[in-house]
Amino acid sequence: MRILLVDILKFDGFFDAKFHILKPRWLPTRVPRVKFSAYVVAGIIVALAGWVLIGRIGGADPQSGTTVNLDSITAVVIGGTSLIGGRGSIVGAVFGAVIVTALRSGLLLVGVDALYQDLAVGVLIVVALGLDQWIKLVRAMPDKTSTEPSGAQPVLAARSLIKTFGRVVGLDGADFDLNPHEILAVIGDNGAGKSTLIKCLTGAMQPDEGVAHIDGRPVAFRRPQDARDAGIETVYQTLAVAPALDIGQNIYLGRERRASGILGKVFRKLDKAGMMKDAELRMAQLGIGTLQNMRQTVETLSGGQRQAVAVARAVVFASKVIVLNEPVATMGVKESRQVLDLILRLRDKGLPVILVSHNMPHVFELADRIHVQRLGRRVAVISPRTHSMTDAIAIMTGAATP
């Protein structure tokens, strides 16, 4: 057992990095320091044990312990696959050790040679990893019991998203579906994983496990620009505006246009006048009348006006999906009404909208469906037509079941 525990520590880093197999929840956040200390202690223990063993038997065998090494690796692999939950634990490793020991004992009883015993253990590793990948593929398949309309393919979907921050679980197998031509509200208590879910869907974070789809095609966004290139625009809670730039420059931030002719192609001159004119036109089309001077720097604006700039920038360039995370949190009454009317107009034009909000009256006024997030996963998808605000809050807090 001592050798088995040493080998589990020894191979923890390899399997965690390659297969995400052994990653116990109780592991402290200072993982590199803990692992280094564990390796040093394990090495000292092994050296002392070998020294004592050589002294007692008066000799040493360089092949000694190779079978135990293979069995330890197999136990760790089996204990970390999706068969045992997919996250790795001491209990899973012990379960894997039991399976390996039972296999060895059975083969030994029927008189199988040691070489073929090792071969059987190797086959067991391959089978365990194969089953692990198959289970992940099955879990990533579309949910047939979803509340989405029959025959409608989601514009944006996700299955079994997992995201951890050390010992903190942000997403715990979260699912998500956004249908065409709808406003989907995402609600949940603080810490339910709403912002983490949105960031994983829009490239600001990468999930540890799970898969996302756009129009049925699997995608993996490594950065927010990847999501923007796919037509997904997001307004985060932190707004992500540049205070030192003016309104027009913020709207075209990251999408600056070059001037025509040799000045733009060779000298890379920006078409500032054209971008400013288009920004004024866009803001007028969106009906945001509180921002008159496009040359005004954002740092001189109120919190609600900055929010309006971030919303306008997302609306201007969104072609597939627009995500609004608390879009009216800092706005005044008039600005909030303009943004809410804008969200309805976007839906009427065929652009699906994800609305993350704590404001229940706004949610029930705008949403076609409501995604309820709790403890890192989707617990229900309800409709304002069939559920009341009280029902939604009860499901969100766990006081009622869907």
C-alpha cells in the first residue's frame, strides 16, 4: 500500500496534465509547491525503504517493483475516468487498485504467465480510456428532453461544461440552449455560475471539460475575438470600454477601418472621419439619444452612458448572437427603457439575445424562455407564460423543484 500511494503521487502530475484524470477537490490552490513537496518526501521515503530492504536481504534487483509501478498507473487511470466521475479522487484510485488486484489474482489462479498478466493490465488501461472518451461523447450529445421546440436547432448550445478554480467549482456539468429568434434570460443567485457560463460561451474563459456548438457545429473559443469572429458580441458586467478614447473610437475598438487609397494601404492611416460619422448614424438608429457628441471621451460619461456605449458597440457588430450581462444595472430610468426596447427590436429582427439579469420584472417582460442556473448547472428552463416570478425565485434558490 505504501508503494501504491507513492506511485499515485509520482504519476499525479503526468496524468493530470495529459488526461485530466487525477485532480482531487481537496488539493490546495498552491498546486506546484504541494506537488514538489510531495515528490521530495516520496523520493526520500523510497530511498530509505530501498536502503533498508537492500540491507536486510543483502542484495538488490533492478527489475523489482516494475509490476507494482504498472499496477499503480492502472489504478490511477481507472480511478480518474468518467466511469468513476471523471475528476479523480483517492476513492477512485483505491477502486482502481481493487480492480487491478482482482484481475491479477484471477489470472494467477488460472496459471497465466507474468508477461501475459502485464499485457492484460495494459489492455485494461486501453479499455478504461476508451470507455472514458465514449462516455464523454455520449454526455456531449444534444439533450433529447430539452424544452426547445421540436425540430428547432439551437443557434448556440453547450453540453456538460465544467470549470473549476482550484477547489472552487464554477460550472458543474452545465448545459445551455439558445434557440433562433428568442430572448433567453439567464437567472440565478450570486455564485450560481452565470457569469462563468457566459464567459465560457464567449471565449473569455475556456472550460475544463464540455463542448459548445454554433448551429450544430462544435466550436472551441480560445479568446473573445474568436467568438466575435463567429458573430457573438458580448457586454460583460465590467463593460470593457477604454476610458481615454472617445465614443466613436470605443465603438470601433478592435475593428478600426483604414482610409482608402495609398494612405490606408501603405501608411495604415485610419479613416477616423468615416468611423465617427458611422458611429453617429448607428447611435441614432439605435435610438440612444443621451449620447450626442461622439468625440466626447468615455471617462467623462456617467456609468449609465458608458453602459450605453458598450451595448451599442455589441449591437452594431453582432450577426449571430448578442449577450447582455446586466445591461441596465447602472442606467437611469430613461436609458434603461431605451435599452429594453432595443432588446425587443433585436429579437424582432431575428437576432437571438441572451439576457443575464437579476431584475425579475425586466426578465418576465422580455424573455421568451428563462434558463435557471443553480450551483454551477442548469436546473430548469421555464417560461414566463407558465411560471410566475415567485416560482422562478423558488427554483433559483432551491426552495422548489422544477
